[in-house]
Amino acid sequence: MPDATTTALSTSLAGTALRNPVILAAGCAGTLEELGEVLDLSRVGALVTKSITPLPREGNAPWRVAPVSAGMLNAVGLANPGIEAFMRDYAPRIPAMPLPVFVSVAGFGVDDYVQVCAAIDAMNREREVIPAVELNVSCPNVKAGCEFAYDPGLLSDLIREVRRVLTSTRLFVKLSPIPTGRISMTDIAKAACEPGNSSPAGPNQRPGAEALCVANTTPAMGINVQTRRPVLGRITGGFSGPGVHPMAVKLVYDVARNYAVPAGVPIVGIGGVLQWEDAAEFILAGATAVEMGTALYIDPKSPRKVVDGLERWVRDQGAPNIRALVGMVDTGESQPR
């Protein structure tokens, strides 16, 4: 993989150099390099694989994806080849990829996450090809897919166990957008990054997450009013697209201001990035990078347009680099806190 060059968009995410802050989101770009058939992968910052589980998964019954007003419903159900096939058939191709590859990991209990992360770590110790694992603790379209993201105690327990086996790569945690009750996004973010009673897994590594991915799809449902049946085979799923974007911007802003900036933890903004302005909003709210998912279903070449737009924006803002614009929203001195 070629080194990221110093340009207006070059940045670093928890120690991983990115040529630009645009990342292809998990589950939306194939298992690995499939989207390369229509998009030059060397022109984007990084790619996240499908979420990998211990065993292969066929996913949910159709329909799995449905368009709705201002976005898309999905209930794919973590369809993936499983860790054994991923390590055998996909991992050997990662070194030839023209961009950093982060591996998304999912499970239905602590043991699942530990098993997959241990296999990735064993390979990575032999040859460091995976700079980060993105722990998917917030998938709303499978049973028990979000339980860790709703409970700081459960999340801390999970992070501690994962960190015991994940020593050769960085750890990112993908959060849910909807903590409930008295639990806030700040509480969940802190639990992911500071699990307690744990020592760093490797040199210069945090005991918990080294980046926060904010946030996954929002639990949602659609109904066909003619047939009176749900539009998704699983009945409910996740909502993504432009309709969630303003809410995701606020979540990034809140987590950055209330926890991540003081703690020195970078954020990846996720939710409804279709145009460069959407990505720029996340940057100003406090995100170091952004992920694009739903946009890839609409126009798989859209990440390139977002990159071009961000480059013009940085120049128009008179900034030396996009890093100088992270968190630089001007809220005004009289804004309430």
C-alpha cells in the first residue's frame, strides 16, 4: 500500500495515516475489495470490511434493504463468510490493497468477539497488515446486536476481554446512536475507552478504544400499507441515509465536546454522508474522519466526489490542512452549554 502523502486532506486516525478522511463503511463495500470494480480505492482514505463473526452467516430473509423517505432501511443480518474463511480467502489479499483496511468484528456474546479478535491478532503479529479492528457493538438488525452499546458495564467487560487478546492492532468501537434512559453517549464513549481494571494491550495503546465511530444505524421499521406487512423480512432493521445526518452530527459534537477532545480520542463520524458538505459538517463538529455507507448504494463513485469537494473546501477556508478544521464549529459565545 502506498504511503499517504502530505496533502490538504491527509490526516491520521489513531496512528494510521490516511490520504484523506473518507472511509468506506462496514457492510457497504463488500467483504474486502469488491467495490474496486467501480471505484478507484486508492483515492479514498480507508475501507472497513464486512462485520466478521466466528461462524459464517447467511443473513436475514429478504427483503433485506428497502428505500424509504430520506434514507434506507436495512436488515442484512451480518451476512459474512465467518472468521475461518475470512482468514483463508481474504486476509492474504489485504497487503495488496491500495489503502488501509480495518476489519469489522461482530458477535452475540463476549466469546464471539474474543474468538474473532484472537484470530486477527495472531495473523497480525506475524505480519502487521491490519492497523485497526472496528468492534461492531451496535447492529440493530440482529437479535442482541445492540446490548453492549446500551450498557456501560457490559461494554466495559467486553472491551477488557477483547483487549486481552488484541495486542497488535488498534481498537475502534462503533457505537449505537440511541443510548436509553439516564445513560448518555458520553457514558458509553467513556466505557469504550476506559473499561477499567485493564492495562494497555500493547506499546502506546490505550486500555480501551483508540477511536470512536459515531454512530451506527438507528433502529427502525417500515410497513407496506397495501399488504399490511413489514417491508423488511426481519420486520425491523436499521435506518440510514440523509434523514439521520443532523442527529449524527449532534452526537459527534456532544461526544467530542463532553469526552473525546479532553481525552484525546479521535472520532469517526457516520450517518448520511452523501455530499462533501455532509462530511465537512462532521469535521467541524469534531470528527477526524467520516464513513460513507448508504451513499455507496446510490452512487458507488460518490466517495471520490466527496474527496474532491473537501479539498476545495479546505482551500476556500484558508486552512493549511483538514486537520486544522476538526472541531472548529463556531457556536458563538452566547450559545448554551
